[in-house]
Amino acid sequence: MEIIITKANDEDYKVADEFLTLLIQDERKYDDSIDSTFVVKDFYRHIKGNPEKCLLMAKDDNKAVGFIYGYLKPLEGTKENIAQIDALYVDDDYRHLGIGKKLIDEFSNWVKENNTSKIEINVMEQNIIARELYYKIGFKDKRRTLIWDLK
């Protein structure tokens, strides 16, 4: 198995939508308010040609097995940009093989090419496996979002 990380092509946008649906459904483990019937459609097609957005695919023999999507945004209160990783997903059969790290590494190359030096990611507090990956790569806690559920 040789995993290749590539920029998304026209055929990859639909697959990325399918992966995002799986990611959202996977997050139901940590947030039961997520709609179990929610399906992503045509979310990624709009980013084509936008230099401030990055969609990368992990492929095994031309089969998509994971993806990462992120974008540049202004860093609040500064003149700098920060890159936001909005979604990272690896197919269940390909997890724990270093693919998530490869995707983040390639995304970080894109970030550097865009003269940005900071990457931000949001992760569910209870998603210990994802948090451990991010800490291992070098992410640090800088902020914490607290939510008060008044139900």
C-alpha cells in the first residue's frame, strides 16, 4: 500500500462530501444533537479555484481513503492570517497508518506556501484519539470553548 496525497480534482469533490457526511455522523458519539439523517451535498464544489481554500485527498491505488479541508482566515486582532483545518477524515480501514499525519503535513506545506505560520483546529473534547494525534504533531491548547446546554 502506497498512500499518495493529492490536491482534489473534479471527481474528488463528491467523495469529500461523502467523507464529510461520515465525519459528521462519527461525531454523533460526542454530540447527540447531531442530526442522524444529515447528508452533505455539493459542499466542496464551490472551493474549486479558490486560492484561500485547500482540499487534499489521500489515495491508495487511486481510491480515496481520506481527506483534509482547510482555509485561510484573518487571525482576529492581528494583521496575520491563520489556517483553519475544518475537516479531517480517514476511512475506518485505513486508520492508525499515519494517513492523518500525512494529510496534516501536506496541508502545513500549503499553509507555508501561503505565507502563514499558524494552523488552528477544533476537536470534540471527548475525541481522545484525534486529540492525541494533534498533540503528537505539535498542536497546543490555546483556547477552550465552553457550551452551556440549557435543555
